Amino acid sequence: MATEYIRNVARIVTVAVCILCCLTVNDVSGSDAEERLRYDLFHNYNATVRPAEKPGDTVVIDIALAITQILDVDEKRQVVTGNLWIYQIWTDFRLKWDPADYDGIFNLPVQSKQIWFPDTALYQSANEEHVNYPTVIALNIIGIIHNDGSVTVCTAHVYELPCVMAITTFPFDTQTCPVYFGTWVHFVQDLDFKAHFDGVERESFIANTEWEITGSEANRYEGSFLTFAGNYSYLEFLIHIERKPMYYIINLSIPCVLFSILTVLVFYLPPDSADKIPLAVSILLTLFVFNLLVADIMPASSDGMPILSLYLLMSMALVVLAVIFSAFVMKIHAATGEVHGWTRKIFIDFLPRYLFFNLPTGSKERRRVPSYEPNYVHMPGFTPRIQKQRSSDSRHEADNSMKSKDTDVFIQEGCDAAKVQHYIISTHVLKRLDMIIEELKQATNDTDGESDWKMVANVLNRLLLIVFFILFLACTMWLVT
């Protein structure tokens, strides 16, 4: 029994050892195949020689550009930061093999320093810490060699790319940011570039909260450098990005419009209101602060100005005009005297009926105090000559002189002394009444003049309300469209 058990265990151990030996032999065979392949490919390989079968052949580099994320758009510096993946594909005739000779190996990963690499360069960069600039290949990059001799290398890096900002339509702006790739030292006869796709691809793209990509283009050009005789091939990738304006509409545009409409309310207040000018000045300061916010976002450029800044400037100009006109209206409201000529015809007779003033039909009837002439009582013994003498006296002579003069006249006529005294007192009272009536007339005329100027101020205030409302609507429609 024990002998049979030992035999079974021995059989199991033998089978396990055989299986382990088979697996080991297969691994050694696979390692040997890859090792032989690497030896056959690289033992006589020179990584500094351009992979052209004939001296006049051109090596074509196929480039595909992919973007995974827009990290930041700095309008002030005019720099776009993005995570880009750069695929480069070319053919090296020295790196071909038959997979059947190497246990079916079709692809072989290699380091970039082991093979010839194109001197692909990024022509523009705003990153001061860009390693290996201007080239886009690092020595520790791993590439893949295919059995047909094609080589594929992918380089991923966060690039800061210069991008000239078109700020005229802020915050509804669309930017076009170029990315240039090309050779650094090889002429187009030796090294040529072509785009693998018609634009920039999105690979595992992470959406940005402020910007979105609306399109892209890929173009091939040839150019020359200043000190080198010959043309160079390079690719231009254009990335079109559009701002999502909702944040700026809610936090900037709408408050600007709301504060601008308060300018119209300055003329909704009465002409004599003491709050007109303080309200206008407060609006002016608020709009100035909003303009500083816009200027802090935008680059310091004289090539264009955002329409929002222009709107704020026009709104501030309207507020300044509102302050000037408000002071003018308040000055008119406090004026005195008669209103004559075209001022009366325009602001009293013509405009009120078209500016929704509640006025009676017809011209305005002015208040007048009826004239009064003193009625001197005829007295016995009082001759017409005396009345004529009396009537010709000035109504504004001094009292003592009137009394002595009239007394002398009556004494000369021989009238009764009591009657003379009564007549003198009555005449004096009537003269005083004449003076009071004249003062009432003057006061009435002054009151009518003040009412007329207040009417002119109200009409002008209403007219400015309508004019500024039309200007506000025009500026706002221009901003929207």
C-alpha cells in the first residue's frame, strides 16, 4: 500500500517536471527570437544616418496631432496651454524582417536613442521650461518598430503655445491658435512632412469649462530661414476655440446693462431733485470699475478693443452728459423773469403737447391784476383846475410834499378846512393803494415768470429722458448684435 502511494507521487512529480521543462524551453525560445531579432537589426545599424535607400530619396514623416485637454487660456499673456500628443510615423528600410523567422514577432519596442529619429521641432513655444526645445523628442521615449520597417513614436507633453487673441467680440470671441511643426536642419529634398489627418484629433478629450474646440485644420508649407539656402517643409495645425460666454454674460454684461439703464432714471427724477447728480456720479464710478475688470482680463493691445469696453465707454460718456444736462436743467428750474421768443414757442407752446404733459388746449392764460384808478370825490368849491392839478401829481411823491401842495391849493380857493383835511387823508390812502397794486402786479409777473421757467425745465427734463432712453437702446442693441 505504501509502495503504491509512493509510485503515484513519483508519477505526479515526473509530469510536473516535464511540464515545467516545456514551459522553460518555450520562454527561452521566445527570448532567443527577440534577442536574435534585435541583434540582426542593430548590430550594423547607424542611428545617425538618414533612412533613405538612395541618396536622392526623401524621407517622409507622417505627423498626427491629438489634443487631450485645454488646460488654460491666458488672454493677458496671449498663451494657450494644452496637453498635446504628437504621433510621428516614417519608414526605415533597415528595420524590416520576416516574422516567420523570429517566432511570429511583428512589433518590437525600442528606445529612441537606438534608431534614427527626425529632428522634428516645435517652431513656437511660450514655455520657458520646455525641455529639449525646440525638438519634440526625448531620449527616453519608447517607439514601436513594425516588421514592414515603419516606425511609430508618440510624444505627449504640456505645451504653452503663443496665440494672438482677437478680443474685439469679447465675450463672444473665437480664437484661432496655430501650432507649427517642421524640420530643424534638413531641407525639403531630404526630409518632408505631411499631415496624417485633416486637422487635430481629440483623444480622450477632457472638456474645458470656459472654452470649446469648434474645428481644426492641417496645412503643409515650405519656407526658408534667413541664413540657410534652401526650403524647409513644415506643418501648420490651426485649432479653433470658442469662448463659452455664459459666465461673462451673467457676471459682467448684464450688470453693465442694468447700471447703464440707471442713467435714464436720472432724468426721471424731478428737475429740482438734489439726488440727480449724486445718482449719475455713482453710476459713473460703477461703470468705471466694470471697465477696469474688463481691462484686467484683456491683453494690453492697441489693435482692437472689446465691444464691451466700447459699450462701457459710451455708457460713461452718457453719464457725463447726464451730469452736465442735469446741472443745466437745475439752473433753468431756478431761473426768474419772463420767457420770451423761441424759448417760449418751443418749450411752452409746442413741445409739451408731444411730451405727454397734461395741459389745457390753447395757449396759456396769464394771471393779471386789474388796473385801478383812484376815484376822487368832487367836493364843493373844488374847481376842475384843482382836479387837473391833483391828477397830474406823481403817484410816488413823498407824503409831506403832497400834503403841503394840496393844502396850498385848497387854501387859495377858500375851501372849508375840515373838508380839505378829509380830502387830503383820502388822497393819501388812495395813493398808498396804488403803490400796493403796482407791487402786486410786479409780484404776479415774477411768479408767472418763475412758473414759465419751471415749465421749461420740466419739458427739457422730459425731452432728455426720451433722448437718453433712445441712446441707451441703440447702444444695447449694438452690443447684442
